[in-house]
Amino acid sequence: MAKQMSIGLRLRGVREAKGLSQSDVAGGSGLKKEYISRIENEHIVPTFNTLEALAAGLKVDVIDIVKFGHNSHNSRPTEDEKRWAKLYRSLTKRTASDRKRVLKAVEKLVSSRG
């Protein structure tokens, strides 16, 4: 099985494909350039709210970051891509409070599996 591309590398790929610097994205997202660098270099994993800010700074949808560079040899989405897209669409229809609850539940699940 091929190694999955991290969200940081996907973020960098989208940014570079659009010809933007980290400073450009920082200006459009309200995030610090250093914080974006830490995400791209896989030191931290962004929250959903941070992904939304990054997407705004890149002028793309969050799903464009999540799926960047994935399945590039095949135009048909994988089952995982379909599930992520469905989850994204569902989350965008929820309140910020609901998204926080979902994120906390996911973080709890992930940390319990260590």
C-alpha cells in the first residue's frame, strides 16, 4: 500500500500549485507564517477551523487541500475520498459548536488508540 500524503504536504502542494508563498497564505488566512510552516513541515496537525482559515487564504475549499495529490493517476474518487467529501459537506452544514464537539470526539478516539 502506498504511503498517504500528510495534510501538511497536501497544504504545501496546493500553496505551491497556486504560486503562493506562506506569507501570502498567512495574509489571507489570518494565521502566522510560522504556524503555516509548522503545519507544512508536519510538526502539528491543523484543526478543522484552521483548515477552513487556510482554505480561505488559498481561495480553495477545504476538500481541495484534503484531496490534493491523492489519486492523481485516476479521475475516479476512491472510497476514502468519497467518505471525506461527505464528512466535509456534512460538517460545513453544522454550527461551529457542533464541529468542535465532533473534533473533540475524534481526538478522543484517536488518542485512545495511541
